[in-house]
Amino acid sequence: MKLTVNGQAHAISAAPGKRLLDTLREDLKLTGTKEGCGEGECGACTVLIDGEAVNSCLVPTCQAEGTKILTVEGLAQNPRWRKLQKAFLECNAAQCGICTPGMMLSACALPPQPTLQQIRVGLAGNLCRCTGYVKIYDAVKKALG
Amino acid sequence: MSKVKNRRLKVVGKRVPRTEGADKVTGRARYIDDMQFDHMIYGATVRTTIPRGRIVSVERDTAFDWSGFTWVDHRDIPGKNIVAMIVEDQPFLAVDRVEHQTEPVALLAHADRARLAEGLKAVRITYQEEPPVLDFETATEVLKELSIARGDLAAGLALADKIIEGTYRTGHQEQLYIETNGMIALPGANGFPEGVTAYGSMQCPYYVVKALEKLFRLDRERIRVVQTTTGGGFGGKEEYPSIVAGHACLLARKAGVPVKMIYERHEDLIATTKRHPSIITWRAGVKSDGTLTAIDIDMRLDGGAYMTLSPVVLSRAAIHATGPYRTPSVRIRGRVMKTNTPPNGAFRGFGAPQSQFAAEVHMDRIAEVMGIDPIELRRRNLFQTGDTTATGQVLHDRVSADEVLDKALAKHRVAHRRSKKTKKLAGTGIAMFFHGSGFTGGGEVRLASRAGVELLPDGVRLLVGSTEIGQGTRTMLAQIVAESLELPYAFVKTIDPDTAQVPDSGPTVASRTCMIVGTILQRASAKLRIELGPYKSGDDFKKRAKALLKKRGTVVIIDQYEKPGEIEWNDETYQGDAYGAYAWGCNLADVEIDPLTYEARCTAFTSVIDIGRAIHPLLAEGQIEGGTLQGIGWALFEDVVMKNGVMQNANLTNYIIPTTLDAPHIAVEIVENPYPNGPFGAKGVGECPIDGPAAAIVNAIRDASGARLDAIPATPERIMKVLG
Amino acid sequence: MGQPATDRIEIVKPQSLRHAIDWLTSAAEDGSPLTLLAGGTDIYVLLNAGVPLQGRFLDLWGLTELRPAPVVSGGSLVFGALTTYTDCIRSALVQKHLPILVQASREVGGVQIQNRGTLGGNIGNGSPAGDSLPVLAAADAQVVLASVNGERTVPLTEFYSSYRKTVRRPYELIVRVEVPLAPLQKQKQIFRKVGTRAAQAISKVVMAAVGPQIAFGSVGPTVVRARKVEAYLREGGRSLAAAQRLLKQEIHPIDDVRSTGVYRLKVAQNLLAELGTLDAHK
């Protein structure tokens, strides 16, 4: 199967039904994408497929074939997403950090210059237990607002 | 320290970047499930499926292909089959008794996870079942009992114009760190092949060391425990990681290869510790002007099947049970009951959220009965500097209960836009609270924590066993050391706690790390300055450091906890200075209730807390905001549905924690009245934010709808029942 | 965490709709029916939870024929089976004609689920808590099934025979959903999802109404139309209490880990007030 991850083309021999999450973490050693529940509730495994946020624990790898995938490891390639990473750091939006990669990827799929309500709606599929979300809004507003 | 106070602070109070922050925003941070070792295999746990009885047999299906599996049961334990904690009652692996569902009985490991899952299904336990005790309210076996008394209760009640009673209940709460429990164990440690090494997600590396010492009958140098980047704890990774590490190490020793054990969410939810459910009865004597003449409190906590940390949870619950209010006579009686359910344990606040929930809902009840405004009633009874607590502690340091109340009222008015006209029922509720920092009573003396600094040619390295679990420990301690040494923040290096390298700084719990460990580091830094002699700049420091290192080879200064002279505690009478310092807080919550669906939503929230000094204001705010939302979740949504002693809604679909759309606008204000014995005036901040939200919300629900709730979570089903 | 054995499951990927139907047919003839896989938001949750799903999966996700943008055709609003919730939210036509489907789509899980969950999947999965189902039931939606024999149309309200059982035959595939436009004209549309949490909740009660047509979710084994209440409204009934009494005769919600039957019934009754045509004092 051919996957393009963070701009790089990969040919992998994973089983078609293998979760995209496991293919990323095991076959491509991209462990920045996390698993929190395996139910599509927590959003820790969020990646972008062709610009749209998905829970990679619910995506068979074969359905990602031929698509462009963005993970946390690829954020630094784009100045806009670099700004997001910097804002997450400066605003204390990452506490324990386990939800952070997924949270940032969901933020990447927000409309440009999102309002607070758009941020809340866009991040409702990402659970954070540390921050109360306040500093996450601050970071997203700072980087994308 | 007085010298430090007089100069302008350059690092403390500043928003420096988190030490490990860059790794977390780039995906480089390595959590336990991200780690691999050569020849590593995977471990899993066989658990009991009945709440109480005798194990007749544990059988492996003979038709199943067991090749490649490693099997461990109680017979493989070289040392003591006991999880070292307060008392010796909990086995690592059940032998013949079952005391609760999900109790570990045996362990399996295999290189292939799918085979491992099949193996688990091929194990059959047969039991002789016994009737379980599932309801702690009617349970009779007491795990721990305590009583605090001061003044003459009968006389106090006789002075009252009215005696007002109420009974309040709180349920289990799951910590719900987003990273589940997990460990990787390796055979061998520190050059000893018979030793064991555990890497993993945890709050207390030395608790794990102590557990492994006993389990393997090994001395400390043959055990190595390394904390990896930890995805949240909230108390949930205080004691349970000792069990996970023990299991993983048993498998690794037997298999002779590294073993990874990562709990799936469902397993983590059904098997690991939760907040103790409580039932608390208040009897308050009140004069017609609202003054409290007597407080009589009776509380029961659900301990679950084993003692774990219940005695200290009970103690903290009891000491905080009056809330921040004075009274001439008080009696507090508490019991932890044994039930055949998974043991409950540490969770942010450690009993104080339960007991102060009861206190604050009851204060509103008193206000209502007496016809006094709830804020006014509180003002008349709040602790003032110089007042005496239930344990006889005279509050010499500044008590800022009045101050946080005034500031919260002002802040709430300006911080939140009033919502427009709505069909919903709207109301506001208040809760006040206090929270002691550090271990209770003589606890810190017993812990005798150690921490220190190692001189490097270009700075210093922190040697501390306290763990970074998201709260910012490492950053905050680095700031304290940088400030103490008058060096730039970048001069202070930090490492992952590795018991082969760092001393035992005590557990990372009880809002103690900043105040207690921070002070030890401050003192170690002062000693290092004496060793170095005066330096004028960073470069000057480096010159002196290099010279000293050349002379001595290594320079390591480890200091130990010293009890401030004025603190006295008597464990027999439960009287004395329960805590060195208290945080003081006030919460205000706006709530809306949908009259058709009975759903309550918190729309605006204010939290004002005196934490002495915010070493890092952003991190401190983050603690308050996060603790607040965790409290709001406990108040409104988080309902552990138990049936036959096991959690029924053990997934994130059905155990509901707040999302962005459930989180209200949270306004935070930090008040800084410095504590003289804390580093740069700091007290604890981690736990106190969760003490108030539940009561503030329940009081707001009463204000909004007239629904008088005595229990949380305030689910719509419960509100419907009350509204009739 | 403990990965499920998803690398062992067998997935077949048809090149076209025709190809998919052929596969379904031959698998049904062999007596080893294929499990249909769309966006994975139900199936992968089960696999992750260790539920052993037997047999092979037919991966429909790549069939672009099943994912045209919603269109108006032949007097109906027509959706391909693979229309995602996000497609519904973004469609101006859906916003115009069936805004309650947009509302329901916004309340299905987070954005990640909205991007992957499909109408055909929600219908085929048949959970009584499926968020789109009360909307489609209230709007008289028709489910179009295709097979080698051609197409047949089943009203959504007749699509379920019992809890999670449908009238779809193993060799049939849901290809479209059609919502007739005429009954939507000038009718007030109402959607209320009650799930305690504001986002990502599985519903405890859902009500959708298109004028006097009312459907409920999560109050019985299948989505249900409140026919007696509807008849009462059509006769000009105005008493809320009377409508609530009728509703009690036709829904029988149960207790589960999420809520209680008592709560569900009471809230379903209360929600009738949202119709705006009933009077609490009559």
C-alpha cells in the first residue's frame, strides 16, 4: 500500500484492515499519534487525511491508501502549524501532553481565524483532562486568530 | 530566605517555557507505549469475575496451544505476595480468596498480542461464591475509623437557636488520565542480573521501588524504576502503578525478556482505583444571627476491598470537614467501610472534595433555614487569622477566606457576560474551601524527603524524585532553583526521575511538591552557593563551577526535609498543626437548567484561590482551570455505574467527562499571601481547585430551579426526581 | 494499548458499485455474507473492544458513486449512502430543505466522527440511538436498496424489523436515501437530542419533528414514529397532557447504563411542548 505521510511517500506492506493508528506507530515509527480509548471518543489519535480530521483508531489503513496524511511529526514543515506548536508551548496548552498531538491536528482543520465558538465546536472531539481547555483556546486564538 | 524576599524575583513568577514542553508539542515526548526494547513481549492480566468467594481452581484450557506463553501466578512470587502500602492486606496475585471483581489472579505474556488475547480467554477460574457486601452504607466491616473532637459539643448545641441537619452523598469518580496505566519491565537492574527494572507511567517512583523490594525480596540497589513521560495522574497513578510494575516484573523475570503491559481503557476503568464514594451527615448548631455554635459530622467512605490509602483519605476528609468555618465545639467521626468492590484510592483532593461538598451544600441549607443570605452567613463564620481549627491548630499565618470571597464576587460580576433571556432556569451558587498543603500531621517528618542539585560546568542538574505528570513540577522546581542560585532558568537542567540517579523526594501527591520539595531544593541551592562562593554573573558562576568540579570531581548536594519549628502534631489525639499551610478559595458558578430535559449546564465559573505565591502563574492557572473542570464533571456528569461490584459503563462513550462544549467560561484569579515557610512564599495548588465546584454547582441548581439535591452527580435523572 | 487483531481481518475492495453488488450476491449464495464497511465509526469501535466479527468485510468507502453531493431530484432530496455528516452540514440544499439533519449531524460525535460517519452506515447499523434516524423517519425518508435484481425502495419506518434487525437482504446494498420535499414545505422542523453532555454524547432521547410528523430515538428497540400523537394533532388536538398520554401508549423506553426508562418517557413527553402547537393548560 502507498501512503503519503507528512509529505513523504511510503510503500508499506501492512494488512489492509490494520488500524491507521497502528500503521503509523508501528510500521512508520511515528509514535507522536496517541491512543486514549479506541472508541473514537477522546481524539488523542486524531490525524488529518486530505485535510480532514479523523480518529486514526477507527480508520482501516486501506482506506487511507492514496491519501495525504498529516501527523504531529509533520507540523513543523508548515509555518502556520509551527506557529500553532509555539503557541501551545507558550500558552501552557500542553500539560501532560498526551492529548496535545490530536488537539493540535484538530486545530489544524479549523476554519481560518476561528471564533471561540468555532474553536469549541472544532475541538469537541478531543478530550483533555488537564487544562479545562482554557489555555488551549488561548493557544489556538494566538496562533490562528 | 529573608534576603531573597527583599530582592526582585527574576525567574519565579515568570512565564518560562516548560522544560519538557517542546517535546510535547512536536510529538517527540516518549510515553510508555511509545517505547520498544529488543525481544520485548506483551503481558496481560487474568482477573476475577465474581465479587467474593474462594478460588477453587485456575485452569488453562488443555486444547489451547500454550507454546510461546509465559504464565505467572502466586507461586512464582519470590518474596512477599503483598502490595506494600499502609497495611499488608492486598496481594499482587490472588491465592485462594476473592475480595472483589477484577482482582488479578494470574499473568500471561506472549510476543503476539492477538495470541495473548486468545490466551486470556482460554483460562478458566472456578469459584465457590460467597455473598458479597456491595453497599458501603449498610456494610459493617470497618477498615479505618477516626474521630476529631474539640470543645464541648453538648454545650455548643445547647447554645444554638436551631439545630440543622443534612445528609449528603457523592459517588465514585474516575481520574481519567488520557494515558492509561502502563509499564515495561526488564530483567536485571544496575548491573545485577537478578534485579528488576521498571519503566512506566507513574506519580511515585519510590512507592514502586518499595513494592518491588517486598515482592522480590531484593535490596534497593537491585531495583531500578524510571518514570517515563506521564499522560496525567490526578492521584490515579499514585498507588496502582506499583501493582502494574510488580506484574510486569514478575513476567519479565520469568520470561527473561522485557515485558510491556499497557492497560486498555476498559481494563483501566474496571480495575484501577477511583475516588471514594461518601455519605456525610451534618448536624450544625446555629444562633439566630447565623453564628455556628457546634458542628457534628459523621462520615462514611467506601474503601472497597482493601485498605490502600483509605486511612489518609479519611484523615484529610475529616480535617477539612468543617469547611473554612470556625466553631467553638466540633466533633467529626469518620469510618472507611470495606466492600467487595475494587479498592478506591487517591484522587486529587484526597477526601477533602467529598467533605467540603457536604459542608458547602449544608451552609446553603443553613442560610435557607435561617433566612440569611448565603454569602452573609459565610462571612459571619469564616475563619479569621488567629482562629482555631477542628484539630486545635491556631491559624497564625494570614487567613484570606474573606479576601478570596470579596475578590470572587467582584471577578464574577465583571468576567462573565450575563446570558440573554432564555427559556432555561438560571441561578448562581457559591462554595468556599480551604486545603492543607503537604502530608497530614507528622507525615512529612516520616517521609523525610530528600532532593538536591548536582553542579555542572554550565549550570546545575536537579536531582529530585518528584514527577512531572502535566502539572509542571519540573519547570516549577527548576525555577525555584534558578531563583535561589540567582541564575538564568536555562542554567538548570532536569532529568526523568530514575531511582538509579535521583533520591526519594517523597510521593508526588498531596499538593506537597512545590511547598515541601521546593523548600528542600531552595536549601540545597543555598548550600551550593556557600560551596561556590560569591559570583556576579552567569559566566562568573561557570568559572567557579569548573574550578570547583576540577578540584572535587563531582559536587552533589542533597538536602532533607526539616520540619518548621513551630509545627506540632499529636497522632494519638489527632490534635495539632494538621498542615503547615492552607490555600483559601472561593468558587462561584452560574448554572442553567432545561425545564424540559432537566439537564443542568454550567455556563460561567469563577475561582479565586490564595496559593501563597505562583511560582509560574500560567502553570498555576492551568492547575486551577483543570481542577475546576474536573470538579464540574464530578458534579454534573461523572457517574460510575456499578453492578455486582464492577463498573458497567467502563468506556469513554458512557463514562462522560466534559468536552469543550460542556466547559464553561472559567475565570481565575490567583491571590498571593506568602507563606513564610514555603519557597518564595508558595503553598500548594494542585488539589484545592477541585474542592469547591461540586457544591457551587449544586447550590446554583437550587438557586435556579428550587431542586434540592443532596447527592452528586447532578444528572438530569436525579434532578427530575427531585423536581417531581 | 492492546491492539485488536485488525491486521488479521480480511477486507475486499470493490472497484465499482456493480462489482460490490456482484460480490455481495456471490457471498450470499455461498452462505458467507460480507459485512459492509463504510467509514468504520461503528465497526472499528466493535473491533477495538474485542468483539469478534466473523468473516470478510466489503469496503465501500472508495465507491465515489455512493457519495455524490446531496441533490434535489424527482421531488426529493437525494443522498448517496456514503454521504457523511460533514457533507450534510456543508450542503446548502440540506440546510435549506432539511435543517434538522444539519443539526443532528452537528451533534453526532466530534468533527472526526462527522467526517467519517455516513447516512448509509447509520441506517444500516440500525442502533436505536442513531442520531440521523429520527430525522429521516419524521421526514418520511425512503431507503433505496440495490441488488442484481435492480432497486427497491423501503420507507425508513419499515426498514427495521426489530432491535438492530433490518429488512435488507444479504445481497442488497443501501445506495441512496430519498426525502420527499413536498411534506417538508412550510413545516416547522424540530430536533432535540438529549444526551447530558453537549458534544459526543450517545443520546438518551432524541425527538425530530417535521410539522405534525414526530419520531423518537433511544426510546425503544428501533426508531419510532409517534403515530397516535400524530393522529391527535391532525385531528386538531391541542392538549399537551392528552398528547403526552398518547405518547406513553406508544413508546416503552428501558433502563440501561446511560439512563432510565422513567426519565426517557418523561422527557419524551416534555419534548412534545417543543412542537409549539400544544397547550399545557388544556
